[in-house]
Amino acid sequence: MKLYNSLTRSVVPFEPWTPGEVSMYTCGPTVYNYAHIGNLRTYIHEDVLEKTLEFLGYTVHRVMNITDVGHLESDADEGEDKMLLSARKERKTVWEVAQYYTDAFFEDCGKLNIRKPEVLAKATDYIEDYIEFIRGLEEKGYTYFANGNVYFDISKFEDYTRLSKMDLDTLKIAHREDVDEDAHKKNPQDFVLWFTKSKFGKQAMKWDSPWGVGYPGWHIECSVIALKTLGERLDIHCGGVDHIPIHHTNEIAQTESYTGKKWTKYWWHSEFLIDHTGKMSKSSGEFLTVSLLESKGFDPLSYRYYVLNSHYRKQLAFSFESLEMAERAFEKLKGKTAPFTSIPTEGVELSKKGSDLLEAFKGHLADDLNTPNAMTVLYDVLKSEIKDEEKAVLLDKMDQVLSLGLLDAVEKSNTGVSEDEAAYIEEMITMRSTAKKEKNWAVADAIRYELKEKGVELIDTPEGTTWKK
Ligand SMILES: [Zn+2]
């Protein structure tokens, strides 16, 4: 496996700290709003990364944090408590808001076939650990206290710009007019580890600490959660490219200052989804979410297909036209894979040609996760002259990584019953709904029971009753 490492800015062989085992940390969502499909693009690629590593034989331990502490959006203490804002708007408590959007995030992930990481860590569950971590940094002399807040002093950490390669002197000159500089910082890049005093006083979530009642800074959660769950040495740390200059840079500084050891071997970053103006896509004022795509008639998996057709390190210019083209191609592909869903694959041995195709697929993924090239092998399989059983095996294996539901698209309609049986079930459903209308509950229940005995489950929806075997 070769991966691009943002630290060295080159594609390098992947060699985890412990051979065969991979620890993988992913910066998770902030949960005061729905997830933007641009962020979901990153989660799709991370999902492919995890599944690729497994496909290549590694055991992967993956952790994702959930940023459920209200204000933690930016380091600049820029403002309103986002969680509180949502809570007021939606007449919920901040905790309810966090739970609501956490659920919504995983619902979106489910629709995109993104697997839940092994460990999900809520930021608010680690408050004591942040405090202990900050005390550790304090003892080692990396912090200072000013105006009620605890800061990390970046001048105490050698190599602060290791990941970002920023020129701090240039940054000093290019001081942004629109950002209110915090006068209490010793260096402009210093960041707050613990707030007791924010410019914006109304924080909904606060905790007691040695420095007073307050709340943790933004970056600390990822460092602490990663240390607590995956130990002092991390193989892969993932996130969007926007995290490089500040968030991940600060994570490295505080974590390595705390442990005194080199921390993350590979920094993995996914590029932006942009619109035609080149900015993070908010397409003509619309906030792009999975639900919005669905409301426009798109299958969320078409978006996954669309995303996999571009390399994670390239910006992807989103438009509904291009998504529509992708959807059409995806439907065509599913039409081609559909006949293979019912082919038994047990005990099928791959021919030379079949193994070559599988190796080609692996090779593309092992080459810095080249999903566009890996996808072309899908088509090569379908075009090739190998036996149908082999094709079914290969499609199944490949879809374990791509997760496009290529072989279950038909399983859903392939109900596993004969036409006669299906007609019988439909007839029973009609009888049952008549019985229900007549309030003849005994008959309605008897029909449900009889079908259940035959392994058929009835599902009542507002649009009527459906069934599954
Ligand atoms: Zn993070």
C-alpha cells in the first residue's frame, strides 16, 4: 500500500507502527446542523480507506469524535455558541440538538453506505481528560494563563509548522483585517486550551476546572480522544484539507508536547467539494445535504458513485448536471450487475484472468486509493470473458470496498418467492386491509400471523402495506 502523506507531501509506502494493525483517527462532525455533502465526501473516502486497508489484510481500529460541545467550530472564538443558536431556533436543549444532528449524521452515513467507525467518542464525555491533559502541558511549561483563558504557547514547541509548512513571519504581515486579534496572545498562532472567559459570554455547556468554570478549546478533543482510545502512536489521522493549517497543526503541537513522542505517522487529507466559483459548494444558496439530493430525486448512492469517480486528493466541482450524469451511469452499471445477484458464488475458484482482474483492482486501491481507476476494473470484469460465477465473486469482493450496493440492488426486489406465492401474499394483504376497515381485528391479526408463519413480514406504511420475506 502506498499513501500520500501530507507531512512529507509525497506518496510513500504505508508501514504502520505495528505490522498488520492500523490505528486510524477521523475528525468527526460538529453536530448543530445537517452534514454538508462536501464533508460527506471526506467521510466516503475515509470509509473507502478503512475498507481498503481491511481488504489488503490489515486489522483496522478506527475512532471518530463527535463535536457536541456547542461553540467548537473555530479556534478564533468567533462567536455565538452554534449549538445554543440551533437550540433557540428549534426550541430544544443543546443536548437534544446535539443528539438530533448526531442521529441525522449517521442516517446520512447509512444512506451513503459509510460504515460506523469502531469507536464513536462524544467530545463532552472526555471533559475530565481534557483537564488532565492541560494540567500535563501546564506542568511541562507549554501554557500560559491570560485574561481567564489557558493558552498553548507555540514558541515552546519546535517545528510548529511541520505539517502546514507555513511561514509564520509572512503570516504576521498578512494580518487579516476582518479578524479581531486576541490581544492576550503571545504569538498570533497561540490557541486556547481552556476558556473561562470568551468574548461571547453565553455558552450553554460549561464545566468546572482548575482555571474556573468554562469549556475546552476546539483542538483538544481530537488529541485527547485519540490518545485515550488509540494510544500514543497513531498510524493515520484523517480529515479535510481545511484542517491542515490550524486544527491538525495544533493537534500535533499539543499532543507531542504532552507525550514527548512522535505521534502520527500518516496525515491523510481529502480535498474540497467546490462549486463553479471555486468555493466550498453551497450551490446557488442551497445548503447541500443528502436530504436535499433525495428531495430532488437522487439516490444517495449515486452521490457515492459520483465521489468515487474522482480521486480524494483532487477538488471536485459539484453541479446537479454532473451528478445527474453520474446517476445515469450508476443506474446503467446496476443494470449490468443485476443478473449476478442470484448467481451462487460458493466454492467458485478464480481463473488466471479472474485473479488478474482482482489484483488490478487491489493495485489501484493500494496506489494511494485510486478509486477512479479501481472503478474501471468493475467494467473490465463485466466485459471480460470469465464465467458468470467468477464475475459474481469479483463484483461481490469489489463492492466490499466500494459499497455501492451493486449486488443488493436487486436483492431488494428479488423477494425469494415464486410469482404464485407473491400473488397469494398480495391477496392476503388485501383481505387484511378489508378486515381492518371493517374493524375485524381478529381476522386481520390471523392473516398477519399466518403470513408470519410462512416467513413473510408485513410492514404498514402511510401509503399502504408492503411485505418482506
Ligand atoms: Zn479533529
